[in-house]
Amino acid sequence: MNRTTLSLIACTTALAAVTAFAALDTPSASGTAPARAAAELPVERTSLLCPAPSSSDIADTSYTSFTPVTKGTASGGTARLQAATGQSADASSGAGKGKDAGKKPAQALLTPKTPGTPATGDTSGADTPAQVGTADGKYAPGWTVQETTEVVAGTGRGLQGVNCTAPDTEFWFPGASTAIDRTDYVHLTNPEDSAAVVDIELYGKDGAIKSSVPDGFTVPPHGSEPILLSTLTDEKQTDLTVHVSVRSGRVGAAVQALDDKVGGDWLAAADDPSGSLVLPGIPKDATDVRLVAFTPGDADADLKVRLASPGGLITPAGNETLHVKAGMTTATDLGDVTRGEAGSLVLTPTDRSVPVVAALRVVRGKGAKQETAFIPATAPVGKRATSADNRGKASTLSLAAPTATTTVRVTASAGSEGGTPVTKTFTIKTGTTQDVTSLVPSGLKGTYALTVEPVSGGPLYASRALTSTAGGVSAFTIQSLPSDRGLVSVPRTREDLSLLQE
């Protein structure tokens, strides 16, 4: 016999065996069983990347780590933040052979406690590097790390906060700038064992801006690179959209936007381009709100602009719609759009749906005491979202239900130094935003986390604002709260003998 004949005989025998087994073990006469819904199981490993916090010698930075309690997790596990200094985890711990063997492990910024209780760590000055974080086992599902920096003077003075993010291959940042008063950096952090190659594209009011670095940037393994936007172009533009795309590998990316006059903050990546967007949690005392939008496709976008207020959806006078030209960054001033009430911006197509990315620059205060934060368009909470760094009465949780009434359960965790968790359920009516300020753990000591879990109803959007006083200025930072990625859907299988008949 030749090789083909033998292969056919082997294949026929294997199919016969499979068919015989299925005939003996099948739960129904038809040979198929009803499909079951996918199971949602806790993730087993989570990676997070934190950018280098500041170049200021007077910066004080805190890191807060939190894992919500999740059913079905393993009993063991670890979590750690390691400096992104170009050295792998194995090398820094002395594992393996070679010149790196025997080195002492890098000192951890913090040591996570049991799930349900935050852990904190502090640094100061300009030398704190970016951090690469990993968690597994019981620490992995929903692991969240917040980096918060206070700078009392100088460019970007105020409160700068960012959620450490998972590595990815594409990021959009509407709201960046190369204006004369701005100093904006794109921070790139590489968690992998090989170098990453990254392209950065800039889009202004007239379209794509030619970069002085057309060949991209190389980010070393377990390293980080801050890229000053003004070194990529000589053009001074107030409103830019930054597109970060990764040719090889994965990175974490965030924009640090620092202003000489009105403070600064981190601009997190906006949600993926979409025809409808929600930008949750505009502070009720915002004195100026600027909307920046960009469409990456070939078609213009026309958007209806509405505000989800405590009383329902309203249309800002004079800003009923926004026209976004294809490939061009468009910006419009909404002024004090919230007028003393909580609010979230809702953008929907006036006609056909065209994918758009968007962000808000929010200013509080007046004159020399102004401070800035950013709110990118964000994905809905999904099953659960987590905010790690909350400080008594300094935190405001904003919950928005733009399309349908939503019931949501919010838990304030135990404090990092003591306290008892508290849980409360809220109903957010269709088209409204509700601020939550009074949910604090009983007997709170230290910082605490907030866990947001929709119970029923339509999609929920959320953000958390944190305030403090820095150099006599009422400083603040805002973080959007999409899913904490704590659960993953695992498809359930069923027998289907029809596959053997193809």
C-alpha cells in the first residue's frame, strides 16, 4: 500500500471510533445536545502598566492596588509592581543563568493584601520609573492599580491621576496639544521580553501632520519611553488627536498633558471609534468644558450633542450638533455646560453612524487657581468596574444611564488601614447622571476602593473624580471606569455529529 492509502484507512478508523463513542455516550437520539450559555470564569492572570509619574523634583506619588473579592478564584496567587528599567522579572529576581543571575529582586512599591482590601505605596521626586505589574491566582480578577501624583508648583501643577492599563496594540488620544502653553508627552511602556516598535501619528484641524520621526519608535524590553509631542512637529496646534499603533509587540500608552497656566493631568486612551459615545462624570462645578473629536474614516460625522443631567437628557444651547470632518480634529467649547449639576456628555449620530473618538478637557476654578482634567469617551461598565484610590469625602462617583434605567450595586471596600465595607444599591433613571459622594466604609482608615456592579437594566457608564488642595489650588483628577476585566466568557461545548459528515 502507498502512504495515501494508509492515511485514508487511519482516518476512516479514527472517524469510526469517534462515531462509536458518540453513539454510546450521546444524550439524545439525534446525536446532539442543546447548547449551553457560555460560563463566566475569573481570569487567572492580569498585566498592568503604569507610566513614569513625573519629571518634577517636588512630585509626590501614591500607588493604590486593589482586587475585588471574586467567587471561584484559586486560593493562592501573587501580585507585584516592578520598575520598567529594561530588566525582566526573571533577571531581577536572580532566576536563570548569566550575568543577571544572583541580582536581588527590585524592592516592591507595595505589597497587595488579601482581595477586598487596598494596599498602598508612596514615592517622591522625579526619578520614579514606569512600572510593570502582574497578578495571578486570586489577585488577578479585576486587579486595579491607580497612580496619583500631586505637584504643588510649576508646569502641570495640581493632581495627576491615571489607572494603570493593560498592554495593547492601538490607542487614540483626542485632546492632546502642541500649543505654546502645553507640554505633552506620550508615555510608552513595554512589558514584553522583546523590543516593541511603535508608530505615532498626529492629526490636527487640517488633517494628518507630517512627523519628523517617520520610522517609528523602539521601546526596549521591560522599558519605557516618554515622547515629547513637540519634537514630532513644528506646528503649534491647540487640539490634536494622537494615534499610537504598534507594529510589533504590545505596549501601554498614556498622554501626560501639562499646562503652564491651568495645571495638567493624564489623558487616558479613548474608547475604540464608535458611532455613539458617552463621556461620563463632568463635575458640577466645571467652569469650562472643551469637546475634542476625530473620525479616522473617509466620511464626515454629524453628531447630536446632549447632556445627561440629573433630570434627564438636555441639549446645550448653541451646541446642539457637532460636524467632524473626516481625518481632521474638531473642537468646540461647551463652557459651563453642567451649570451646577452632575452631567455626562452623550454623542449620537444625527443620521448615518460614522465611527468617532472623543474626549473632554475639563477646567475647574478661575484665574490663577484653575485646574484641568480629562474625560475620554469610555466603554460601559459591563459586569463590574473598580476604582482603587478613594479618600473619604474627596471622591465623587458619577453613574450615567443614557439609554435605559439601570440598577447598580456599589461597594466601598475596607480601608487600607482599617474599616468595614459598605454596599448600597442605586437606580439611575433613563438619560440621567447621578453623583455618589456619601458611600464610605464604616470606620475608614486610609484609602478605599469602589466596586460598581450593574444588577439590571441598560448599559451603565461611570467615572470617579478625586479632589485635593495643591498649592492653594482646588486640584482634581478624573478616571473613567470601564470593565475591570475580572471575568472572561468560556464557551460551553456540545456534541455535533454533523461535523463528521462534512
